[in-house]
Amino acid sequence: MDLANNTKAYKVGISNRDILKMALPISLAILVPQINFVTNNIFLGHLDEVGNALSTAGITGVYYLLFAVVGQGLNNGLQALIARRAGEGRVEEIGKLFSQGMFIALALAFMGIAATWLFAPAVLSWSLHSAPLREQAISFLRIRIWGLPCLYVYQMRNALLVGTNQSKFLVYGTLAETIVNITLDYGLIFGNLGLPALGFNGAAWSSIIAEASGMLVVFAVIHAKGISKELQLYKHWIIDKPNARLILIQSSPLVFQYIVSIVAWVFFYILVEHHGRQALAISNAMRNIFGLFGVFTWAFASTTNAMVSNIIGQGMENRVVELINNICKLSLIITFGIFALVNLFPRVLLSIYGQDAAFISAGIPVLRVVSFAIILMSFSVVWLSAVTGTGNTRINLLIEAVTIFIYCFYVYFTLEKWQMSIVVGWISEWVYWLSIFIQAFFYIRSGRWKGKII
């Protein structure tokens, strides 16, 4: 394939077909890790019937997510840059950006490992009231955090494939990851398949090995398909300060945006833990469900980021709002189907966690609140991702900061000050996504992003 054909292939259109062509493979790529996460929790839920392992998994999951979103912020910033170069037809710059993104990702990963070993015990000792829960969480995290380098490299791969309109290749690595993860969960948690029974920590080891497997498979696919040669991915493995600085400038506000968001969620879970183990176990299940059924929305969000940046690179700023509206319609249609499914069969959904009848009865009202929050998220996150695609990532951070202030105010007073139920506490998701939407919508409609060069 010659350079002219490459350049054409890396540019996107804005029709529904173009949107779905990019979004559906991303959905599968996001769905598989969510299935892995839910599978971990289903197996852990069957370790005991009182929710001890499941509630601990809620804390460790949010903690690890705090580091995972650092990579996601870097991924989104890099993705927007790669998509912009693809739209501009500057394909030769993509390999340079990718190599610098890898250097930065690996440096951040080893910083995260060091921080966990040094500071996690103190942080969890300060925040968690239950000593057994705290000790179990620390032991798990000191294993689980070693998966961070593989996860970050994996996320850089996502940025490359989505940014160059080749999201169809995402599925290979994610399928490999889920097969390995489910198999090793079954083996290492309970001692099946001739493997040692590691209990709660078995989920940590299976996740690490699964992430490494997915990473290796996808790089093998990239090499086999000739993508690495086309984009000259291995030609620029030296420090390139201008490109490294550009990535950090674009990604840093997104990293801080996600950190602020997850810290707020950790704050929420700490307040929920004060309401008892059942409340924490239910909230962990809700986070699983939120993540699992939100995969299509997050796929459309990633699509929005890449496509908005790409068409701006093509000089089509005047069609950005049209593109956003098209993506929102598709996202809402799919999410309404999910909303109906969740509310028709709530008991079936909650029963998979292997908990008692009290858990299911208490969880159903929370599930209905969460299902409506997914509808709000389906269009709010698309508008927020459009801001990312414009290159004005500092605005993303500002929007998040305002929203988190409102969110934390709400959860503190409802859960801690007034000791209201977790049903009321989870309405905080409605507050969060409505605030995101209002700010992102008015920013994009204002047109102040036009003319931004990255």
C-alpha cells in the first residue's frame, strides 16, 4: 500500500456507517476487560456468602482503577493527536508519537508500582475502618499493581489503532485476554485445573497474566498485518522531546481529570463502607454493572474523540456538531435497549454474584438508579469526548473539577452527614453526568474551540 492510499484510509467520514465501523470493534475491546472484571467478582462472590471478598474487591478495584485511568488519560490525549495527524495526512508523524507515548506510559507505570508498595498501606489504614478488609486489600494490590506496565502499553496500542481508523484489530488482543483471565480465575481462585488455590489473590495473578497475554497478541497482530511497517512504529525509538512534550501537554489535563474523578469515586466508596459490608458489596456490584453495560457508551466516546479530531484535521470544523449529534443518537438507541433489559430482569442480573436474598432485594432499587444514570452518561460522555477531540483538554479538566465539587458535596451530605440510604447516594451519578453534559454542550456550541492547532 502506497503512502497516498494509507493517507486516504486513515481519514474518516461522519455517516452512521462510519461511526459504527469504528465504534463496534471498540465496544468489543472495552466489553472484554469488563467481562474479565465482572468474572473476577462473580468468582470472588462465591468465595463466601456474606460478601466479604466482594466488598474487598470493591475497594481494590477502585484503587487499581485510579492508576488505570492515568493510562487512559494518556491514551486519549495520544489518540486525539494520532487522529489529527491521520486527518491531516501526516502519516509519517504517527510512529514518532506512538514511540514517545510508550516511553511515557512505561515511566508512569513503574511510578505507580513504587507508589503502591510505599504508600498504599498508609492510605488504606487511614481510610478503611475494617482491619481484615484492609489487610486483604493491601495483599491483593501489591500483586495486582505489577500488571500496570502491560495495561499501559495495551492502552497505547488502543490509541494507535483507534486514532488511525483501524479499530477492527482491537478484538484479537481482548479475546486472548478474556480467555486467559476466565481460565486462570477458575483455576487460581479455587485451585482447579491442577493450579494452586490462592483465593482472593488468585484474581490478581490471573488478571496480570491475562493483560500480558493480550498485549503480546495484539503486537503480534500489528506486526503480521504490516501496520508497524506502514506507520514506522519501530523507527523512532529515541527520546523526541518536542513530541514527548506535546503528548504531555495534551494528556496531562486528561490524566488529572480522570484522577480527580476516580478520587471522588474512592471518596464515595469510603463513605459507603461506613454503611456496612452489604452496602459496599452492593455498590461494587453496581460498579461492575455500570462498567459492563456502559461499554457501548464508552466506545462511542472513544469514537467521538478520534473522529472529531480527524475531521478537524481534514478542515471540516463546520461538521463537528453534526457528527456529535449522529453519535449521540446511536448511543441513546443502544442504551435504551440496555435500560429496558436491566429493569425487566434485575433479580436475574444480581443473582449471578452468588449472594443471599437480602443482597438482591437491597440491590434492586440501586440498580434502577444506576440504569437511568447509564442513559444520562450515553450522551453526556459523547459531548465531553468531543471537547477532547478539539484539543482543548484543559477545558476537560475544568469541566471535571466543577462537576466533582458538586458530586462530592452531594455524596458527603447524603451518605455521611444525613446518613441516607445508598439508593440516594447513587443518585450522585445523575448529578455527575448532568453537570458534565451542561458544561460540555455549551462549550462546543460556543465555537470557542475552533482554530485550535495541536
